[in-house]
Amino acid sequence: MNTIENQKLKLKETTLIGDWIPRKVVKEFFGYGNTKMASFARDYDIRVSKVGKRVFYSYSDILRLLEEESLL
């Protein structure tokens, strides 16, 4: 397995909790700021779960978004 695949696997293992991914990871992946993240779930119909002060997004909903927006 090459280094890039190892990094992807490591990221997935450390950030996914079941089907949920932390807001911070989603924010960094898309390069969004706090303002855009406030409307992200509503704009793209992404399920959200909040536990205390932590916000999580549905990983499968984000994958669906990427597939729908695919140019191929």
C-alpha cells in the first residue's frame, strides 16, 4: 500500500464514528469557514448530530453529495 492510501486509511479510521464525521474534518476538507459551515447542512441536505458542543455530519450524506456533484 502506498503512502497516500495509508494516509487516507488513517484519516478515515481516526475521524469516522460509525457513519458520523466531525465538523472540523468536514470544514477542513471543503476549505469552508465558520459562516459557510453554518449553512452547509441545510444547503446540501446533510444530516447533523450534535453531542454537547460537538457537531457531526453524516458521512454517507457527504458521499452522496460528492456523487451528485460529480462531473463524470
